Amino acid sequence: MGILKWFCKMFKCESTCMFNETEYNHSHHHNKLSDYNLKYKDMEKIHRILSKRQMKLTLTKVKDIMEI
């Protein structure tokens, strides 16, 4: 059993692949979620994904920029 686990670990993927940014459409990211007709299950999935990710730091106010 130990040899089988060791063999499986040899083929484990640890890649950091990303989407091809040139072909990915970002235009819908500017819309609010309330603009879409989403079911409750859709909202649960979105919430589950967003709770695992960190937010990007975006400086939109002059006050925020001056503090850095």
C-alpha cells in the first residue's frame, strides 16, 4: 500500500496554470451580481469561491493613494 501511495505522489500535478488572458472576456466583470438572474445555488457557489480568495488591493480614492 505504501508503494502505491508513493507512486501516486510522483504524478501529482502542482502546476500554477492560468487562463489565456487574451481570449478571456472581462466585460461582464463590471456588472453587479444583482443584474443577473441567478438561482440560490448559483449564489452559494459564487460565495464559496469568493470566501476562499483574497481581495485585490485597488486604490480608487485620492485619500487611499496619499496614505501609501
